[in-house]
Amino acid sequence: MSNVRLYMNKVNGWDKIDTAMTANDPEVGHLGFKLPTLRTNSQRMRSLYAQHAALAATRQTITQDMQRLIDEGDQIFRMLREALKDHYGKRNEKLVEFGVEPLRTATIKRRRQSKKAKAAAEALAVSPAPAPDSVK
């Protein structure tokens, strides 16, 4: 049910025809054999609509509570992560055990330098010798 209010418009139409048929019972009484079922369906639909509204309100409250807990948990998580960095030092590998990345700038620089050096060495080793003039 994408939009319950539209369904309630139908229920209001049911009630309207019920009232009109009851008021005109002498003329259309022979058509009213299904009115009790229509009344039951209308009452049941109104009851379900009330439950739906209550559940929507409950769902909204639950969502707000969940968001509050997420915010509070994230705040505690950030505080603990910073406290661990203060306790162990921001470069200590022990931080990995807690799911915190230590600061590794020197290691990264060394890796980049070694990759550049390897690439330069390979470029010198692989470069072909110039072709003699007679081949041209």
C-alpha cells in the first residue's frame, strides 16, 4: 500500500453508499444484501488504518532512537581511537590490533623511492642499443 490515504477515500465512499442505501431502504432494499459485508470491511479497514498510523509513528521513533545511538557510538569510537593514538603513539603498529591505522609516512616515501629506483634501473637495462647506420 503505497498511499494508505487514497485507500481511505475508497472506504469513505463505501460509508457514503451505505448511508444512502440505508436512507432509501424502501426503494433499494432488495440491493442491500451485501451491505453488512461492506460495513464489516469498512470497520476492519478503519481499524487497520489506525494500526498503520500507530506503526508509522513507532517506526519514526525507532529511527530517531537508532540515529541518536549511531551518533553517540560514533562519538565514543572517535574518542577511543584518538585516546589509543595518544596512549601508544600515532606511529605504533600496535594500533592495528584495534583497527586503527598507524601513521606510516616514512614507509610510504621509502616504497615510492624504491619503486622509482627499480623503474629507472629497468628502463636502463631494457633500452635497446641504437641500430647501425647500415640497417636503416
